[in-house]
Amino acid sequence: MLLLKVIIFALVAPGTFVVLIPYLLLALYADAHPHSSRQLGYLGVLPMALGAVVYIRCLWDFAVTGRGTPALIDPPKNLVVCGLYCYVRNPMYIGSVMVLLGEAIWFQSPILFGYSAAVFVALYLLVLLYEEPTLLRLFGDSYRQYCRSVPRWIPR
């Protein structure tokens, strides 16, 4: 059952923000991105692939270690501090933004670069205003210690 909930979350949340909305933006603003060489666009494959791997690994850690999902309505029962969460506190969001940046490079789209920046700002605010206070309330001193040991966004 947990695996099914994780798969549904992965399809709905990142599926919307990383696939559907960029697709709609490209469809609406088809003339807003330059048509330069496709070779330059291939550089976007690396951040897309790396971001997808990061995201999938984080989903795994949430399901196996956290015994929950990344969804706000079904949070993990255990604090997830393994895998990529040993290096940064928000690797799932970093992976998602990497996919978006890869798409912006692939399509050579200023609209998608702007969208990537807006998504990062929204995620940053979500972390500061909701997630961190909630995790502190749920996990107390263990989360406080984790925050002292592991940076929010950039590995040390």
C-alpha cells in the first residue's frame, strides 16, 4: 500500500510541476524560445537524468526509512536522514529543480528558466515557512540536531 501511495504522489506532484506545467508553458509560448542548434539542447539531458535519479532515490528513502511519502498529507513516520539526506536536507527539491533546468536547456527556453527559478523560490518558502517548523514540531531535538549537522541546500 505504501509503495502505491509513493507512486501516486510521484505521478501527481512532480508530474504536474515538472512535466505538465512545462509542457503547457512551451505550448502557450511556442515562439518564446530560440531555435538554435539541437547540440546545445543535448546538454540538458545530464541535469534531467541526474535530477530524476536524485528524486527517485529520495522517494525510496521516504518509503523505506521514513515509512511514509513526501506528501504533506502523508508525511513520514520517521525522520529521513540517510542516503542523499546525509548531504543536504532537501535533495528531492534539488532533484526536481535540476530536471526543470535540464528541460529549459533541452528546449532552450527562457520561459522554462524563469519557471525553474519561480519553482525554486516557491520550494524555498515552503521549506522555511511550513516544512521546517512542522518537522521541528514532529521530531523535536533529533530534527534540531539534524539541521545543525546538514545544510539546507548546498553540501559542505
